[in-house]
Amino acid sequence: MKKLYVALDFPTWEETKIFLEKNQLFGVPVKVGMELFYREGIDVIEFLRNKGHDVFLDLKLYDIPTTVRRALENLAKLDIDMINVHALGGSEMIKRAKEGLTSVNHQTKLIAVTILTSMDDSTVTNELRLPSSVNDNVIHLAEMAKNSGADGVVCSVHEVQQIKNVCSADFLTVTPGIRLKKMAVHDQKRIASPQLAKEIGADCIVVGRSITQAENPFSAYKQALKEWNNESI
């Protein structure tokens, strides 16, 4: 699985549809997050699937194990690429999530979010009061997630190699915080380019504002794809 997902961070399906059609992004892999899903529900996934888009559903589920299992039993019916839970929910929650997912669907991958790419060492140490660095916490959560049945993790590009070393080469790494050259960083801290993500060995990347807020989103998508595919740029 090697894909570039465009993050559809729009408030409504109508705005999402206009963006995709206006910029000729027909059938590209997409990420649907909380903002869009909480407004439109499962209908938006069905709309996108019917238009040929592969979908990564980014809800970062985080609750007691039984609740997360039941949620995954329902969401597993959507025929999507990936769905995620938050690794900080713990081993038992991840195990129950995997059980709920596979009781219905053996194709959708379960991905665990480690430490958000908007966080740095200062946030982790001073606000979350977690021991050690961001990197150490990410590696610990990734190993725990693998041992609990997850198929991969969401992490920054900078943690990919160490996760692969600890968890195995086929353990999926999904990396947000991707920015094209000369694009603003916004609220992300642990960022990288598509080219660097490819070179380091990330399995999937998620690109949002570098495409959706670009002057020419279609050109920005093609540029990101060229970098991701190691084509001449």
C-alpha cells in the first residue's frame, strides 16, 4: 500500500464536491476527517466511494474498549482503506477495535495514531507530562499498537525508520504533516516533504493545505505526486 491521500478538510459535502470537480481530482485517494464526517455522516463516504475514491477515515477513536469495538463493527461496513484509533487509548482498546473491525471486514486496515504532528517535545513534556521525548513516545506507542493487533500507525516522517526497525518493514506508517516546498507550516511542527517521506520509507502520506489551499490545487497535487513517486521535478 503506497498512496498519497488528499485531506478533505471541508465542512460540507457540497464544498468538497465542488473542490474535487473544479480541480479535476477525480478518483484520487482521500482522507475524511472529523469536520466533514460529523456533518455528513456515512453518506459522504458512500458518495466518495461511488465516485471512485479510496478513503482513509480519520476519526481517531478514543473511548472505553467496548464502545470502540462497537463503533468499529458499524464503520467496518463502509468498504474503506483505513480507519484509525488513538494509541493513547491503550492496548485493550486497540485489541477490541481490531476485533470489531475484523468481525465484519478483513480488508480495512486499523491504524493507531501515536503523537499528533502538531505536538513537539515541549508539549509532550510540559502539558501531557509524558516521560521522554516525542520520538521515544511514538516508538513505544507504535510497538504497543503492533502487539495489540494494529496494522500500522500514524506518525511523522521523522519516526518512520525507527518504527520499521522496531515493528517490522510491513508495519504501515501513515504520515501527515506533509508540505510542499515554499508552503506555510501552519500548526504542524514535525513536517516533511513528499520526497523526503518517500526516501525515508513511509507507506502513505496525507497532504492537506499544501493542496487544498494552493493557488492551483490540481498543479499542487501533481507536484506532490511527482515528489512522492520520485519522478523528475
